Amino acid sequence: MKKSLLLCLLFTLLTAASYGQAIEITGSYGYQFGTRLNYGFGYVKAEPSGQWGIAAGLEVQPGLVAKLSYVSMGTEIRVRDIDIANNREVKLSDVQNDWFLLGVQRYFKSGPIRPFAGGGLGLVVVSPKNESTLDCTGCTPPGPIIPQLSSNTYFAFNIEAGVNFMFSDNIGFNLQGNLYFPVNYGGFYVGTGGAGFSTGSTQIIGGFSGGLVFRIDN
């Protein structure tokens, strides 16, 4: 599915390229701060981690760019629950998050320093892996349980703001802050024999990134 989405985004960009004034390609690497979701008997949280991404933009009019983005985040999910591991925080699973976003970016000025802001809509594919076996002290009878996790796709949107420092007309350095909003992120269920927890909510994942931006004028 992830490959199909990437190919679809690439085809859309190539189809639209002949209508734009310029194409911008940005590769980036950054850091996301993680997130935490509290519920009645504990919490689930995503640890801070690195991220990398690539974005392709088409300038549809001066200063306005239609943008396709892919961002990859790998993180660790940890849980603390009254029924699990004597209410201690333990690892639940590793999780891969793949973001596919279509949006717009507005430059506020031209020249060698180009501040901007933008946002987008799309999907995030959440893929758990390396699930831990948990000690369910509150189960009847007490004993080990295996998390019931599966890959899911959620609607998502993002907001971003930053600046491009252009070394020349065609190459520069991108620095930006990012907010990602996966709708209903964290929908996990863990348990057996009626014991366990279930979560689900819209979360905010913040971070920052930097990288090179290449501009090709038509």
C-alpha cells in the first residue's frame, strides 16, 4: 500500500509539472518529540525519535506551492497500566508511521531568505512490530499476555512553518517546524479474559527538520 501511495503521488506531480512555474524537491531529516495519551487506568506514549522525509512542490503561482510529502517516523510505544507489570511503564511495541500528505505552502517573500507556512491533508499508515509479551498482574488468572496490535490507516493533517535559505537560484537549505495530527491515533487494545485497556484519540506530534531544497524553473 505504501508503495502504491508513493507512486500515485509521483504520477500526480509529473502530470501537473508542465502547468507550474517551478518544481521544488526537498529532502529532510529531523526529530519528533513524541506524544502521550492518558486514559482511566494509565497511559500510552510514543517515545521521541528521528524522522526523515521527501517533499515535491509545484509553484502554481508566484509564492504559492502545491506540495506532496512523504514522512517516515519510527518510534517505540510504551504503556503504564494498573493491571500490567505491577503498574510500571513497559515497552508495548515498536511502531512505524508513514505519512502521505497533499497540501500547499505560501512564501511570504522572495529572495535568498524565504520564510513560509503551509499545511496539508492525507493519510498516516501505523504499523506495529516487535510486540512485547506483557505480565498482566491484574488478569484472572494472572499471567503473560500478547498485545493484539495490527496495522491501521488513519486520516491525518499537518501544519508547518519555516524558512529556506537559498545559496543560489537553484539550491538552498530548508529549516522548519512541524505539527502532525493523526486522527484517532493510539487505538490499541491489550488484554485477555476481559482484562486490558483500549485507547483512541486525536494526538499532536510536534518536531523540527532540516535539509536541502532544490528548485528547477520551467
